[in-house]
Amino acid sequence: MGFHAAPLLVGLRPASLLSFRKDRFEDFEALLASYETCFSCKGIEVFRVVEGEAYVLLLFYRADGLRRHFSQAEVQALLQQYGYPCAEGFSACLEHLRLRMQVQKSFPHEIGLFLGYPVADVVGFITHKGQDFCYSGYWKVYANEEETRALFDRYAHCTEDFCSRLEQGCSFPDLVRAV
């Protein structure tokens, strides 16, 4: 989790989407519950996007940051194009995402908005069907390449630092920052 979600855990990103194969853990639910106190006191919430017998897809997010992102008119306009009930609030949008994932059996392209991706990049991905991007890193970039490359560099440095500190013996809860 430290490797895949470090930018979220230290407050650089508003959200991370992680898939877990439950049978790789002695007791997945107990493990997740053991981190719940750490997450909640640091402002991180967990939403079960999709769950089956063997796998679970979890959205870890900082509610304030993601709600701020969702308050942008262009984010709401794009979500409404896909039937999201933005007027009913953020929780209703999360539930709609869960429903879309169950119905489509794949990732709806607007999921990038739930991860805090720039609207221009989400629209670019949808318009160009994932092709003709100017750069690819944590997501496919269609606008503001230089600025996004710098952000990706910060994410990579953060991940390296977070994992290095874990390897040196720092505890996971001590590394997760409140923002």
C-alpha cells in the first residue's frame, strides 16, 4: 500500500484506487480494520467500489480534497454527462460510480475524476480513446505536460521516500500525514 498510495498517504493526491486479492492476507477485513483508526484520524476514508469473492477494489480518499475537486463546475458538468447525481452530493456520486462499475464490468473513463486527475486529461482520454496523449505516467496527459511531469516527479520522489522510510523501520501510521 505504501508503494501504490504514498502520494495520497502524505497528502499530495486526493485519492488512490487499489485492488486487493483477499486470499493473500490471513484476514483481510481485520487488516483493513486495523488501519481504519490511522486513516480516519488523518482524514482518509475508504470506499468499496467493487467486491467479489477473491478481490476488492478500494478507493482511499481524502474527503476534503476530493470534495474540493468535485466542486469545480467542469468536473460536475462532465460527471453529469455520465448520469452522476452531483446535486445529491459526493456520497451519491460514489454510489453511482459503484453502480457503473457493476454494470459496465470495467473502468468507466470518468473514474479519473475520482482520483483527482485534471479534467482536461480525463476529457482528452475520453475524446482520443486513450490515444494521442502527449505524456504518460500516473495517467495519460493531454494538457499541461510540463506541469504534470513535475507533479509525477514529486509523486515518484514521495513514493521512494515513503518506502525507504518503511524499510528503515518507520511505522506505517507514523508516515501517514494529516492534511
